[in-house]
Amino acid sequence: MAADNETPTCTFSFSEALDFDPELADLMKHRSPTRIRLPYGDAEAWLVTGFDAVKQVTTDARFSRAGIIGHDYPRMTAEPIVSPESINVMDVPQSSRVRHLASQAFTQPRVDLMRDRIVGLTDRLLDDMEKAGPPADVVEHLADRLPQHAVLDLLGIEREDWSRIGKAVHQLLVVGEGGKEAAVKAKADLTDYFAELVALRRTSPGPDIISAMAAARENEDHLDDRELAVMALTLALSGQDTATCEISNIVYLLLTQPDLMRDLTARPETLTDVLHEMLRCIPFRKGVGIPRVALEDVELDGAQIKAGDFVHVSYLTANRDPERYQAPHDIDPERPSAPHMTFGWGGHRCIAMPLAMAELEVAVGRLVERFPNLRLAVPPEKVRWDTETIRRFPLELPVTW
């Protein structure tokens, strides 16, 4: 532990099931931003934990994502996951323009068409699981494969390249210093791959997301090749990473909290609301993501943040803010609907959220419908969890039915 006058170094390495990280829980007790150090980067950072304060930082133009470029900013991984060209490190108005154009690929009619393809992929994977017979691994049969198959299929990536893309994505998320060289190579490989794919889609468009984004127009404005390639890479990263974690975690919760499973089986019409409540509560990643830098001095909840200071927000703690949610650590299917921050907030809220929710609804809904007696084939304490990356999810879920 750091002395009272020292800045604590936060590893955020906790990975025991879906218990909340005690390091984050302790930082939540401070009612104002606190100073921390992270495993990588040459500077300290502020950590903002409360819902309203996180909301302010993510919507206030005085806090810049673009300002971190060129700096060895505080972070969780040896190699920065985000590329300098990514929409995730753009500020308004540039980010607003790119988001507006790219989001045309995720309108409700387009997502409805994508849902039909996701249903087909899901049913084939569950058919294979049923044929394999119990005990079967839900992570192997569904959670690992569906997100990868869905996003790569919807991006129009050839099946023979799926394994290559999946391995590169995993390498970017490894937290150990020893993975830095491999992560740098993986990022370069992915960047080159999507640049070539975009060039191909310009001349040979198809029924895929890249072609839809390429066709997006606002008067004469459109996404250029570099912007398209970066958006495609961002979708490939988030589409596999987050969805894999969340399907696995949601299924784990249903299998270890029988009341949740019984309630969802009896009332399938509540699926979307129950999913949002679980998404609010699940610590699907470790620590924090991409910081911002203060462009000027800002007073925030009693903290004097100076121009040039790095500022991290925690969506995980914001989702459990007791001033916003009653009994915030409980999963309550009857909780009144309230927006959560699992998909981000403000100008960097995930533009593919409608697609992500469709994928979760199909995956969990079809699994529960087809296997209403699904249960763990091992004691919960025997389930193995990811400890190598910034993600929180079970590596395998042996089940029977």
C-alpha cells in the first residue's frame, strides 16, 4: 500500500470470477478524483469514478482524447491498443463527422438484416454443441466463435483469414511486458490487412459493413480510405473482444444464479432489460481504458485538475455508483430502466451498440430457449478465468443439460 502522501500504483490485476476489483472498490470510496499510477506510461493520472463526474469528463471539450497522441500516456498494456488514427482518439468536430458517417451502417433496418445472419450463425453453433453432447463448453461452442464469426462475416472477411485476425486481436490485449513486440507486429499486420480490404471494397462492394460505410454520404462528404480502414479495425477489435467477454459472463451469471435463469426462462420477453442490468453490473474488463488530457485547468468534484494532466474514467465504477443505483452491486431484473456506461458515454459511445445488443439477444435468447435445463458440469470454483489480458471472462464453461 502507498503511504498517505504517495500516489498508489494500481495494477488492476484482480481476476477472480466476476467479483468486483477491490482496488477499484477502494478508489470508489473517494468522493472526488484521485491520483493513480498504472503499470505502463511515464506519468500519473487522475481517476474519476462517480457516474456524474464520468459523464462530465466524457462530454466536456476541455478533456481531449486526441491530446494523448505522441505521449507515453498511463495505460494497462505495454503497447497502446489504440492507433493514432483511430476514432477513439479523435475529438469533436472530427469525431462527430466520422461517427455520423460510420453510424449509417448501423441503422435499425441494417441491424435487423444483420440479425437474421446472426441467428443463422448462432443456430449452427448450437446445433454443433447439441450434437457433441454434454458435457460441452459454451465458451468454445458459442462465446468464442459467435462474436468472431459474426463481426468478421459482417465485415466481409474471408473465412480463411478469421484465425489470423483472431490471434492478432488477442495479442493486442495481453498485459505483460513480454508481449510488447508481438503486439506491435499484430497492430501493424491488422492495419495493413484492413487497408487492403478497404481498397478491394471500393472496387468490389458487397453486402458487408465496410461497403455500407464506404457508401455512406452526407451531402458530398464521405469516409476516405484511411478512415474506413481504421473504422473496420476498430470494429474487428471491439466486436470480438467485448462480445466474447459479455456472452461468457452473462451465461456464467445465469448458470450460477438460478433465480436469474428461472426468471428469464419464464419471462423471455424481459430478455433485453435483463441483459442491460447484467451488462451494468459485469466487470467485463480490468482497470481503465483510454485516458483524456486536460486542455486547461478544471475544477472537478473538489479536485484541481491542471492543464496537461491525464484523466482516466472508470465506466465500471460509474455503473455501480450508489448515488445513481440503489443496491448497485446487486443484479435486479426488476430495476427501473436507467442508462449505463458499459458501451461508453458521450462522443465515444460505441456506434455499433445496436449490433452488439442484437448479438447478445440472439446468443443468450437462443441458448436459454434451446437448453432450458442448462447447468454447470463443474463446481463454479473450478471454472478457469482469463488472467493474461485486460479482459474478465471465463476461459471455459463446461455445461450439461
